[in-house]
Amino acid sequence: TPSLFAATPRTWRNNFHLAQAYLDKYYTRKGGSQIGEMVARGGNSMVKKIKELQAFFGLRVTGKLDQNTMDVIKKPRCGVPDVAN
Amino acid sequence: YRLFPGEPKWKKNTLTYRVAKYTSSMTPFEVDKAIEMALRAWSSAVPLSFVRVNAGEADIMISFETGDHGDSYPFDGPRGTLAHAFAPGEGLGGDTHFDNAEKWTMGTNGFNLFTVAAHEFGHALGLAHSTDPSALMYPTYKYQNPFGFRLPKDDVKGIQALYGPRKPFLGKPHMPHIPPHKPSIPDLCDSSSSFDAVTMLGKELLFFRDRIVWRRQAHLPTGVQPSTITSSFPQLMSNVDAAYEVADRGTAYFFKGPHYWITRGFQMLGSPRTIYDFGFPRYVQRIDAAVYLKEPQKTLFFVGDEYYSYDERKRKMEKDYPKSIEEEFSGVNGQIDAAMELNGYIYFFSGPKAYKYDTEKEDVVSVMKSNSWIGC
């Protein structure tokens, strides 16, 4: 599980679910079969999506839900996904 | 910038749009205005034009929706997701939905509809999200002032990659050469005209009409200076509806349609706000005249044949208003175009006449020509 910056268990859980929903909404290719996408066996797709988000927003790509990443996740935004859909 | 996979775009350059469902947090007039300005932001960069329809199917159907609204992208309540739009195409293509759970606004006290709509229409025209933080198509919300908005460079490049640039008109003008538009100074000395608004501002008296403002010393009828409104108040441009000054606060208020601006002297303080900040009912869309009464520290707002009283100390509209102008200010005939208080008298401007009203006697004590105030 991508490590979350030091937080109380409740905050940790809330942030994790918030991040999971965000990544599912904006960084998950939906609809139709996923063509040409090879995911390394056992690769953690959540870490991969976090890295995609961090790359998109120009953050340090760590694959971790650090403070900067959570700040972006909490900002009001457009509902159109950031990855090709 | 980024385009959608397959680079979908509209194959025609005139697109229809329709607001099918409005929000409760703004008047329909405001929503229409914000949508129109947001579309214009894009048509200024590419050879596209937008035609509004009020019934049936349009290319871009616009609506304010709540929660799950049938397109498999449910909204999530306040904050979070603000809106979404679909890439160009038949049916759902181009359609744009706003989350009605948000507080939408023309200003900054909520999510600015112009800002979000301009972003969403980028999607509706074929742009995906940009990774450039200065771009309008960046995914997260950042307020843009609708007045004087210019499409950022990244967005111009993206949209022109799809539709090419809006060509400057190079052909010979079909019309006979029209001289550059100079705001003609309306001849106010003909007796048929009046003022749009009048106010004190510091030691000066300002008289507004169309695109012109006349400035004069309050106690000197000579030396009247006409100039364009834009030269003193660029944001106001023309047709100011009402204005008043609260001298002891050093601020003045200028009204146009459902918006008002606050100034300190000639200095604008921030972006336009909506008149509903004062507590007007939503059906009031504009103010005819306003005057601040120093003694009671109250501002009277005139709308049609009624008037409201706003308590400047408590910053709230007084109860039991609106009241009938005719009942309270007998002797002042016709709609009130402008009003001001000077030396304890209220001056009402209605068409070519100005009524000097004595609040003690509660009666009109003299009537003069409106334009006598600017030396006619």
C-alpha cells in the first residue's frame, strides 16, 4: 500500500479512500477493452496511477501519497479524466 | 495542451448551444451571460461561432445536474468534481454538465461560472486537460476574471491545432469605409435627455450618460469636463445604471445590470459583485438610481416605481421595503433615472427634469432642467 505521510489512522484511512476514488475517477482508463496496455505482473496499479498523477501535475514522482499529492487530490476540479478516455 | 484520442473535432463552424436546466444559485440572466462570455473566449481564437437556441436539441446541451444524472459520471456534491463535458460528437458529444450542488457565482464568492464554463467548453470543442498550470485547460479550479479575460497561450495553440486561427478580415470591406468609432458626445443641451447616473466623488460631481461622464466641482457650475467613461473607469465602459458615494467611508458604488463595482476615488477595488449582496430579491435585475443619505446613513435604491432602503451601518436592507416612490416622494414625476444628495437636499433626475426635494418639508421645492447641472 502506498505509504501515506504520517497521519492519524482515521486521517490515513480517509485520505487513502479519497485517493483511491480520485485515481479511479481520473486515472483509470474505462470503457472498451484496454488495448496495448501491458501491466507488469504484480505491479501495483495504484502506485502506477499515483505516479501518473504526480507526473501530470509536475510533482516529484514517488508513487507515495505524500502531502503535495494529497493537496492536489483535495482541490476542486473538472470531472473529465486526465488520462485518455 | 492535449487533444482527445482520435482528435475529435466539430466538422462545422457554426455550433448551436442551449441551456436546458439552470441553477438556483444564479439568475438565468447571469447564467446566460457567463455562458455567452465563456464561448466567446474560444470563438475569439478560432473560426467558430455559437448560436443560442431555446428549444430542441443543440450541439452543446448545457445543464446543471445533481448526483447521478444518467451519463455514468455522477457528481459528488459540494467541491470535488465541479463539472464535466464530452468531446465533440453526435448525441452526448459536446454536452456540458455543471454540478448543481456547487455555489455558482458571477464573482468570487463561490465557483465562478465563467471560469468553469470556459474550461468545459474547451473539452466540448476537443481539448483534453493540459499539464501547463497557467492553461485554462488545467484540471483544477483557478478563478479567472471574466472582464478582460484573454485565452492563455497554451489553450490558443491547442484549439488552433484543431480549427486553425481566426483569420483577420483581409478582404476589402464590403461596407463603405466607416470612420473609427469615436464616442460622440451626446448633445445633452438638447432638452430631451437626462442622465443615467449621478454621484459625488470626493469634491467632484459626476454625471453619467451613455459612454460619457461629465465631471465638475460640486460647488462650481463652470469648468465642466466631458470625457469617456472608459478613460476614468475602464471596467464600466458605458451605460452606468446608478452610482452613489459613502463619503465618510471614502468608497463609491457603481451599478450596471446585476453587478456593482466598489471604488476608492477612481481606483476600482476588486472585481464586480452581484447586487444580491445588498439583499435585493432575485427578480431585481438592475437598479435605476441610488442615493446615499448622510444623516440617517441609509442608501435609497430606486427600481421601477418602487424604492428600497439599505442601512449602511448595519449593511443590510431595511424591512418593509420596497415602498412606492409616488407615496413617499410626491411631486417627483416619472421614472427616476438618477439621484444624489447635496447640501441636505435630494436631487431626483427624471428625463429632462431635475427635482430638488426637501426632506424636512417632504416636498419638491424647485424643478430645473437636468442639463443645467453641466452648464447648459
